[in-house]
Amino acid sequence: MENAFLQDWGITLMVFVPLVGAVIMMLLPSEQEENHKTIALGTSLITAAIGFWLVIDFYNLGSETWSDLHYVVDRNWIDIVNARYLVGIDGISAPLIALTLLVVPLVIIYSWNHIPEPGNAKAFLILILVLHTGMLGSFVAQDLVLFFVFFEVVLLPMYFMIGVWGGENRLYAAIKFFLFTLFGSALMLVSFLALYWVTGSTTFSMEGLAQEVASRDIGSQTQWLIFGGMFMGFGIKVPMFPFHTWLPDAHTQAPTQGSVILAAVLLKLGTYGFVRIALPILPDAAIDWAPIIGGLAVAGIIYGALGCLAQTDMKRLIAFSSVAHMGYVMLGIATMTDFGINAAIFGMVAHGLITGMLFFIAGSVKERYHTLEIKRLGGLLVQAPHLGWILGFCVMASLGLPGLAGFWGEFPAILAAYEPAAGINQTLFRVYMVIAAIGTVLAAAYLLWLLQRTAFGTPSEEFEDDPHIHDVVLTEWIAWIPLLILIVLFGFVPGIIFNLTDPAVSAFLPGGTP
Amino acid sequence: MTTFLPLLATESPVAVPGIFEIVWIVPAIMAASFVAILLFSKRLSIPAHWIGIPAIMASFLFALAIAGNWIAYVGDVADSHDSGGEALAFVDGDPELAAASADDEHGKSIGVSCLTDDANHADDGHSDEESLAPAALGFVEEGEAPHVSPCPVVTQVTWFENGGSAASGGSDIQVGTMVDGQSVMLLVVVTFISMLVHIFSTDYVAGDRRYTHYFAFLSLFTASMLFFVLSSSTLQMIVGWELVGVCSFALIGHWWEDKPNSDAALKAFLTNRVGDIGLLIGMIILYFAAGRTFDIRAINEAAVTGAISQNTLMVAALCLLAAVMSKSGQFILHTWLPDAMAGPTPVSALIHAATMVVAGVYLIGRLYPVFYVGFDIEGSTINPLALVGGITCVGGGMLAFVQRDIKKVLAYSTVSQLGYMVLALGVGAYTAGMFHLFTHAIFKACLFLGAGSVSHACHHSFDMKADMGGLKQYMPKTFWTFVIASGALAGIPPLAGFWSKDEILVGAGVWPGTGGNGTYYLPFLFGMLTAAMTAAYMTRVIWLTFFGRYRGHAHPHESGNRITVPLIILAVGAVFAGFLNVPKVLPVLGSRIGLWFEEMVEPAGIATFPVIDHGKPSFSLAIVATLLALGAATLVYVYYKRLYAKDAMATDYTDSFVAKNRFIRAGHTLLVEKYYLDHLYTGTIAGSTKGWMAQAAYWFNQNVLDGFIDRVGSGTTATGRFIYKYIDQGAIDGAVNGSGLGASQSGEILRKVQSGRVRQYASLMFGAATVLAAVFIIAV
Amino acid sequence: MFLNQFLFLAAILFCIGVYGVLTRKNGVLVLMSIELILNAVNINLVAFGSFNQDIAGQVFALFIIAVAAAEVGVGLAIVLLIYRNRRSIDVSEADLLQG
């Protein structure tokens, strides 16, 4: 049984504690930087404590019940549109919630001595906390309107983060990010409303809508269109080829913390939306869309990899690699099989950990060398051996080395593509499978190339005696070690996530395993 | 359709030694050693080898214990079968059985199933030991002694579940260990060679700037390799396969300050990744074909019993062949292996000669039924496996002739010998292939370590022509061990290589009276040619290195004990290892220990392995092959002897026909340029991928996709500007401005009312209120 | 009948208040007059409240009392400031609002 306190208050507390922290910080003058940092960290740790208590309690409920929603809170919210405050956790959201809970405190720790220009820790940390609420809210919301609100709450802090603390071209990147996402969410909202009217539903709850769709005879054309709207909304967030162009700019310009949160959690909102909303509510349309999604996914894999090979900037390269990696996630989703979707969720977590780490490293390299141009770097292993080895480790993880987390997002997705769900063109998906497998070679190529150019060799004359270049410092260690450990742990014990997601995934798939 | 012959003995099966269930400890020790070295070695300033060497010794002892138990176990199972055999009877009346045996075209039976009912054990999720000693063989071909091997002993736990647990209709993905002849054999080889390399390294890499990392990666490599070797599922094999790859990457690039080294490391990794496409896809095909399982036994049984169609198996086998080609350096994906010599020499010995590169061969052996059935090895005359192996052993051997670098010669020799093993498996000579793997590991490790010892004496140079020559007198121990190992490699009786090579040639089934699984003329030809070439290029190496006059500028000296003792141990192995599998027909030894290795390693009478024919050994073949090798060696010896007589310092005839004849010169250039494969890969394929393809994709991104977005953005802005300028400012604002003008004029009038006196305002307000009240009263 | 008396009272008070606001020059007296106006309104509210059996009237009255207190505070402060600046509290002389 769920713990009674958690049942009533757990989720709500977890979601809104960061907001409380943000309000407290607003009341303090911005000169007290240390206080702000302490409060921000404390808030995120309290959130994490509540959240992990929830997740662990959830874990203890036993695998038979992981497919159901737990800790459900269902209250009136906006009666006039039948929107309800309906939240809950199941096996699909639990890993992502845990990921968010982990990443945000680490980002705040990293901020301790890495507040980007132009400073102002107060505003920066408040934005992170608001983001925190938005992200957690999106993962627990079980009502479409609520989900939409949280989904949009995330947008604004990120916009400011890029626009204020970003690089040289920050305004362009911030506006591009904002408009792209807003465009997608507008279509998504239209889809939600269409779903509501077409089904004649009296609720926006995801479960309710899924039942409505299943019980009513809705034209496949209509379903296809509605799914299309969601596809645009979530696909842009993922981002899927060819809607990805906001991503490299946003990542390159964003401050390190912004990039990490963007890569680790924000992108997952898109794929999570597919798994949580689009697929369960419109399974038939998903089957119709599968070849398109799969095609764009593998196009993204190859395209992202080629894009990486053309990069001269380390951070931009990592950003492009996200396009490729999210391609595997989307391929897994497109197969509509348990194996594929489990892999997709695993891929989300793994990508969050690994790419988050890579962005951390890029930020630290930038801090030391004041440049990320691959040509000018080199010999990182000589000047900052630990940093170099960590980069090497993350590169290996990112290219999907078995035994590290990245592999379990890629290989099962490729495997699932061999035999997608009934109703999906098998031959086509086998072609996708081969293309995706070729993508693993390209991934190795660009990542190792990056490693060779930055870490191997000897330092260029420019930086040879630069006193700024030092090895990993304490805050970096504290922020990174949990991520590094988890990358190895998930690599060797993939069951931690697979077993968690599997019941929930099997439950919503049409007819289970084909 | 299963065609098992379910004849079970009535008496209790032989107990499985408990030690087989804890064999996971062996890789675990090495993994722990890796972690310990990384964490503690520098911090507590413990020399890394103080952690690494005890760990590898413990592993080796454990491996020996496993091997001892396995040997006893094989004997027990065979005995139990012998005694239980009479109790068995054919169930004549059983129609299914009769149909099963009738189906079998070749009149061979399929042995006892090694699969127990997994579902019974799956839900407990813990160590469900599935070991069943097979008690019987269906029926035995007449005239052949009944030989029944034990089933692989598998111990596994659930790694993760998919689609619910197996009990609820999903599948459990298992991870565990599989102990059988093949894995025990490699377990011993890996730990043995690794141990010697560890010892050798304490001297050889002493004082290296990354001594600690070196030993850490040696440990990690050994752990990964053992993990791979002991895999019980194909998924686990993929994991181990790639982990050894990454250790190889790290160790090739050990001196990463120099770009050629890191280039070589990258090349090795990327080439292997190319092959891994095949590995992934092949394993995926087998997973689905065998009914959603990664279990090696299940896949093998499905292949043997015909549960998987031959076409599917062929496609899977072709995919896996790509993986084998990359990992085991087969043509055309071999190019990384010679470059991998950029790593420290002991690493070359351990990883790029003795153990990791045989992973491909091991993979074929592990999934032998897939290849055997898929390529229809039985009774054919050529198949992809034999062809690839054949081309590799000749192509690699030829390249060995033109190298200046002693390690490169050995590398190409490794390529060539790996081709030999693949060829052996391709012609159906399973045991011969495995035996060659075994012997080759020993003598090739000896050769590499010998080369290391030589270079240790010559200022770390590997250039035979510039820095060596005449070393025989300076370093006799190295010389003699090198010569013995070379003899073993060249197949000079009675050294180890002779026995294994002979079996492969027998297995090709071409020589009169040898029998075998088919008649592989072309592979046989390649095999004979390679036998001659091997002897020739090894003679060249020995001459250039040890004979003649010293050409370098160092002061060569014999290496220390930590280097020579491993060499001597390996040389002793190179002499005696071959006797483990002498033919039964050999006088004296044959009747006592004949085919002992085969009995221990090759599964027989169980359904996870196809029934294969063994060729009959032929004295004439052995003599011819030996004469060929000796002849080639003599030829080369005479060639250099005459050169020496002419000019003591020369290494080439300046006026030889190589220098004169246009065609031969072209051939020589072709070899020096390594068949231009590197140009193709690095220049054409990698270059264009990284070059115009990547640039085109990025151009597309920036100018087409992003251009579109930017155009939409700027278009919107332009529209906005238009609307602002003409509609907003012109029309709407015009109206507004007009009204504003009117307002300001009326304001002029009303201005006077604004006196600023509060009381005046108040009276106005009250007045207005009164008026309003009056209006209300009147109107309402 | 019952209601009328209160409305009359309120109307008278209101008129007194308006008269005071319009005629008095002394700022303090102006404020007191405003207070009278507000109290007139209060009477109205309470009266209508009890007439319609609705508690809201009294609630609003309480509100107004509170607001009035605040208003007087602010008003007195303004008067004080005007006095300090001009040494006079004659409101007819203050025409700053003319701008």
C-alpha cells in the first residue's frame, strides 16, 4: 500500500516545493548570493527527498502494480473546462521523475562557482527552481490541460536563461527556441481540444480520453489528424528531424546549466508526451504514423551524425548528437512494441545522464580554455587528466558501448525494429533497423574524433602554460560523480529501469507483445 | 519440429561440480582488480602490479581448477553413458521417433536436448541452475565409439524482463555463465597468457608515465574477455565483445600524445564498429528466429533441429561473419590489426594476437550450428567462411613479406593464422580450428613477447632492417624461444603448430583418404600455400633479426628474468601443446592421449552441436606439408645467406628481379601499399563521410532547413513591417492622429476648467452628481 | 416607514458634509466633512442591510470605517506636509493639481 502521507501530499509537495523556494528567494535581496545558493540547493534537496521517497515507496509496491497510477490526487481545478488537478505516478513516469530530481540539485551544485555572465545568482537560481516545478509537473500530470500548463511553464524560464545568460548569439537562439516550441504546443493544444470535442468527453484526463476514444467510433482520418497535431507538438520538443534546428542553437548559446537541463530533462518531455499521451490515447493512429515517425527517426540518426562530423565547435557537436540519439528513442517508440518503448524510456534516461554529463564537461572546458573550438583544443588529458578521462568515459557511454547506460537505449530499439507491432510495415522497419545500426558506426566516428582532437595529443602552444587550466574541482566532482556512477550502474543492471517501465508499457500496448 | 530422441537413462545423472556455478568469480576478480588499481594504486602508492598480478594469478588458479573439474566431469559423463547405454532401448513402436530418424537425410542423429524447462525456474529470478547431465545419445553411427559430452553447464540470473516475466508470457533476458569445453579452454588460455603478460610488463613498461593505467586496463581487458568467453547469452556476448574492443582501443592508444597512435586506436575501434553492425543484426535475427531468446543453447538447438529455416540461418551467419571479419582481422576488414601494433608490445601479445582477436573465431565456435547449417558446410566444396578464411591466410601471409617492422610481420602473420582458424571452421573442422586457436595463442604470444624483448634491447625500435641483425649472440634466450615459437608457427613437427595445422588440412577433406565434411579444394590449396609462406616469412624475420651483423646503434643485451621467464614458459608450451590432440593413429602417444583435446572441447551427442565428421589423419599429407614448409624456409635462408656473403650489412638485393621486373615491382608496390585498402577506407570512405557528406548534410541544415526557418522568420518580420508602416501607421494611426489633433484642440478650451483647486473640482463633481440625480428622478 | 428615517438622517448628514467640503478653507475641517459624508453612506448601508435582511450591508459599512480611518491618516499627512511647505493649511491656495 502507498504510504498515507505520500498518497495525499507526496506529489503535490514534490511539485510545488521548488516554487516555494523560489518565492522565498524573491524576498531576499540579490546581494546575498550565498544565501540564495543555499536556499536553492536546500529546496532542490527537499524536493529530491520527497521525490525519492515517493519513487522508493512506489518501487516497494511491487512490480504487479507498477502499471497502475499511484498517489493519485484528483481535485477540481477549472470546472468550466472540466480540467482537473489530476496527478499520479506509474512505471513510465517514475524513472523520468527520478532523473529530474537527480539532475536539478547537481546543476545547482555546479552553479556554486559557475554562475555564468552576467551574474545575478538570485534570478538564475529562481529560474532553475521554476523550471524544476514545470518539469516535475509535466511528468506527474494526468490531465491534458494540467500537462499543457506545466509543459508551457517550462518554456519561459528556459527562454530567459538562454536570452540573458547565453552566449554571443543568445537572443536569436532564445527567440528561435521559444517560437519553435510555442508553435508546436499551439498545434498540440488544438489537438487536445479536438480530442475533447470529437469524443464528446466530459474530462481531460488521459485515461478517460483513452477510454472514450476506444469506445467511440472515430474516423481514422480524424485520429490521424489529431495525432499529427500532437506529433508536431512533441516532435518539435524531442526534437525530431526536420524540426530540430532550434536545438543546436539553443544548446550552443545556453549557459552550461541550461544546456544540461535542456538535454537531460526538457527534451524528454517530447518523447514522454508520445509515450504518455499520444500512443495510449490514439493507438490506431500511432500505427498509421509509425512509418513516418520511424523514417524521420532514422533520418535523424544519420543526419544528426553527419551534422556532428561537420562541426567545429564541441558544444554544437554534442547538441547535434542529441538529434541522433533522440532518433533511437523515437525509433523505439515507432515500433510500438514493448521492447521498443522500454528501450525508448531507457534511452531517455541514459541520454539524460550521458549528454547532461557531456554538456557539463563542455562547460568546464569552456571555463578553462574560453573556447570550444575543436581545432584549438587538444591535450586535455595532459593538462586536466581527470577531466580528460571523464570525457573519454562519457564519449564511450554516448556511443552506446555495452556495459554503460547508452547501449540499452540503442540496441533494444534496433532489435525492436526487426519486428514492429502488427499493422506496421515489417520490411520498411527492417530497412530502418539496418540504417539505425549504421548510425552506431557514425556515432562512434564523431565521438571518437571529438575525443581524439580534444583529449589526446599535446596542448597547443596557445594554452601550454595557461594557469587557468586546472583539473576537476570539488563542486564538479560532487555534481558529476552521481551521474557517472549511474551510467555504469544502469549499464550493468539495466533491470532497474526495464523492470520498472515494462509493466506499464505492456499494459497500454494494443494486444501486448505481437 | 523437434527430432530429439528422448532416450533417458534410468539412473541418476552425474552430479555437476559446484565450482561451475561460481565461475563468474574469475572475471569478477579481474574487474575488482581494475577498480582497485584505479582507486587505490596512485592514492596509496601501491605499485599497480601488486594488485594486478595476484589477481590474475588467482584467476589462473581458479581457471585451472575449473579445467580440472571439467576434465573429470567429461570423464564421468562418458562413463555414465557407457554403463547406462545398455539399459537403453529404442522405442520401436513410437511413430514420431521413427519419423524423426527417417527425416534425417544423412542418417545422423541429433543428440540429447540441453534445454530444461526454463519457465519453471524463471520466476524466482535467482540463480536457477540448469544443469542436466545428458545420459544418452539417440543412436550412434555404426563403427564409431560412443562419445557423449556433457551439456554446457549454465548458471544464470534474470538481467531484466521484457513484456512481463517469462511466467506471464514475456521474456526474461538472462545473464550468466556457460561452462563447456570451449569456454573452459579459452578461460585457461586467457588467464595463462594474461598472467605471463602481466609479469612481462612489470619490466617492459616499467617507468612508463601511465604505468597504473596500463595495468588497470590489462585487468579490465582480462575481465571483459572472460565475461565474453563465459557468456551464456548472445546479448551478453555483444556486451563482452564491445568491452574488449574498448580496452583494445585504450591500450592501442596508450601513448596518445602521438597522433599516429590515437589514429590507430580510432581505426581499430571504428573498423570493429563496422563489423558490429553485422553482429547486432545477426544476433537480432537469431533472437527472433529462435523464438525470442538470447540463450545460446536455445539458438544452437533450434539451428541443429531445423527449427530455424536454413535461409534465415544463412543471413544471420553472413551478418555474424562481418563481425568476425572485423574482430578477427579477416580480409577485408583486417587493416586495423597491423596498425594496432602502435600499442605496447605486451598488449599486442595479449590482445592483438593471443586472445581478443580470436573472439571472432570463438564466436563462430559458440554459434557453430548457425554457421554449419546456415552455410551448409557439410558436403559442400566452398562457403563464405572457408573462402574468407582462405583469402585471409594467403593475403595476410603475403603482406608479411614486405614489412620492415618486426611487429607488423607478426601482426600479418596473426591475420594469416586467424584466417587459418576461420578456414578450419569453414570446412567443418571444428576441433582443428579450436585447437589451432589454442596452440596459436601460445606460440604467437611467445613471438610477440620475444619481439618485445628484442626491441627492449634495441632502444625500443622495431625496425628489423635498420636497428637489428645479429642479435643471436647478444640475447640467446630470446633467440632460442623465438626460433622455437617460429618453428611452431611454421608447422615444423613435432612443435605445437604442426599438429593443429595438420588437422586443418585434413579437415578440408581433399587429400586422398582424409574424408571430412566436404571437399574444399580451394581452401585446401590456400592452406598449403600458407603453410609454405609462413615458414618463409618467419625465416626472413629470424634472419633479419638474429643473424647477420648488428646494424643498429644501441648496445643490445639480454633482457631480465621477468621478460625471459615468460618467454621460456611459452616456448615450452609451444613445444608440448600440440601433443594434447595427436591423432589416435600415432604410435605410442596416439593410443594414450590421442584426441584428448577433442574429447574435452568438442561437444558430441548433444543437440546444441551438429554432428560433424572428422577427417582421418594422413601421414602422406603431414609429410608433404612439412616438406613444403621446410623447403620454403630453406629457400629464404639460402637467399639471405648469399646476400650476407655479398654484403654483410645488406638487407635487400639491390639488383634483384624485384627491383628489375616491372610486374614484380608492381606486385611489390601493391603489397607495400597493403592492397590499397587503407586508401579506400581512410581516403575514400572515411574521407567522404567526414568530408563532403557531412558538409553537405550540415549545409542542408544551415541553409535549407534553417534557411527555411529563418526565411519564415524574416518573412514574418517583413510582413510585420509592411503592416506597421502602411496599415498601422498609415491608416489606423492616421485616424488616431486625427482624433488626437481634435482632442488637443478641445483640450485647449477645457484647460481653463482645470484650476488645480480641489474645492472647485469637488463642487463640480457634486454639481454634476446633482444634475445626474435630477435626470434620474425626472427620467425614471 | 422604518427605512425612511435613516435615509433622511443620512441625507442630512451628507449635505452637511458636502457643505463643509465646499466652503471650509481649513484642511482639517475638510477632512472632517468628508468623514461626515462617509458616515452618511455607512448609515445608508446599514439601513438597507437590515431592511433587506442582508449582512452584506454591515460588512461594507465596516469596510468603509476601516478605509475611512486610513483615508484620514493619509489626508492628515497631506495636510501636515502642505502646512510644512506653505505655513498654511488653506486648501484654496493649494492648486498643485493644475499641473
